[in-house]
Amino acid sequence: MSDQKKRNPEDGGGSVDPEAASDESLQEVHASLMRKREEKSEGFPIMPIMIVFFFSALMLVGGIYMANFGGRFDPMVFDETKGPLAAPDEEDPEELDVVALGSRVYQQNCQACHQADGQGVPGAFPPLVETEWVTGSEERLVRVVLHGLQGPIEVRGEEYSGVMAPFGHLSDQNVAAVLTYIRQEWGNDASEVSEETVAEIRREVGSRGAWTAEELEPYTD
Ligand code: HEC
């Protein structure tokens, strides 16, 4: 009671109805309970909203990434080493510009060592221009690229003894295209390499380590 009087000093103290006062105090208690509950529940929706924002942002960024780098899954742009996606069926491989595809595969996989002009780096990476390895036997060339090459080899009268990594992870189409490209670029003038030839040799040889020049001797013609 004395509590209530303290809270309503304007009433002059005497006019306080004890019942009203107790109602008021009940209401106040309830109000404070409600307030507490509201405060609690206020904290909850924030998290789900943040999660929704987070995933929206993620999808936005992912969408922008796909738009910029997806290349509409064009086989000219598409890189099968990046994921289990297939090239679109409606593209007839015969219609594809093999030289353009080969050039792209070359830039991405070979150029770092054999250089843009195909001349390699003296003493380290052999040239691809005017060499029997490139313009000669397809059988040997496909094997070099599918499985790699190591140990001493001779290219244009110079000896190299390095290691070339295998490129078996490239598709038959990409291997055929890059080999056709190097056989016909920089003044080279040899026949193109077909996808079927690459597929056949891949099947025939299976998986194995890098070849040596000696092991490739039977495939030189
Ligand atoms: C990391 C460097 C590197 C990359 C990348 C590379 N090569 Fe080579 N390549 C070499 C080396 C080193 C040799 C010599 C290997 C040896 O001494 O036995 C070689 C040898 C060759 C040869 C036989 C020799 C010659 O010069 O004609 C061919 C053909 C060839 N590479 C083609 C390719 C093609 C095609 C690609 C891309 C698909 C490629 N290389 C990517 C380093 C590389």
C-alpha cells in the first residue's frame, strides 16, 4: 500500500482506492512480464532473417559468377576438368572450329612451357615447330600427350632430359583439337588428329606412367 501511495503523489495520497491500486499494480506486473517476453522474442527473428540475407547474397554472388564464367556451357569455353558437366548435345563437333578450340587448349595447357610461338625454352622445354615429334607419327604424339614423357629425347638436334606431365584428364575432343592445332600452326603442315584416334589409343593403352623415347620407338611410323 505505501508503495502505491509513493507512485501516485498527485492524488494527494488520500484518494487512492486500494482495489484500483492493486489492479494497477497487477497490470504493471503483467505489463513488465509482457515486456520481458517481447524483448526475448524480439531477438529471435533476427537470426533467420540474417540467414535469408546470407543465402540471398550467396545466390546473387553465385549467379554473377556463373554469368561471368559459365560461358553458357559452350564447348569452346567449357572445361571438363572443372566439374562433371557435359558439353551441350546440340553442338555438332564437326561444326566446331577445331583450330580455335585447339588454340584455346594450347594456351591453357601447353603454352607455359612450349611458349606462344611453339619455340619452347632452350635447354628446358623443347620446341614444337618443325619437329618429327609433332609432325610425324600420330600414334607417338597422342601417347606423349595422354601419358607424359620423361628422360632424354632429341628434338631438332638438341638433347632434352626433362619430364612432361600427362594430359590424360583432357577430353578426347580437346586432345585431338590441341594436337591438330600444333600440327598445323607456326608453319607446321601435318594431317589433323581425330577424336577417334585419341579415344582408340586411350582405350588401348589404359592408364600408365610417362613414356620414354625408347618405349615410344615402336610408334614412330
Ligand atoms: C610443364 C611444362 C610442360 C607443359 C605444360 C607441356 N609440356 Fe610438352 N614437354 C615438356 C618437356 C620438359 C618435354 C621434354 C620431355 C623429355 O625431355 O623427355 C616435352 C615434350 C613434348 C613433346 C615432344 C618433344 C617436342 O618438343 O616435340 C611434345 C609433342 C609436347 N611436349 C607437346 C605438349 C603439348 C601438346 C602440351 C599441352 C597439352 C604440352 N606439351 C605441355 C614440358 C611441358
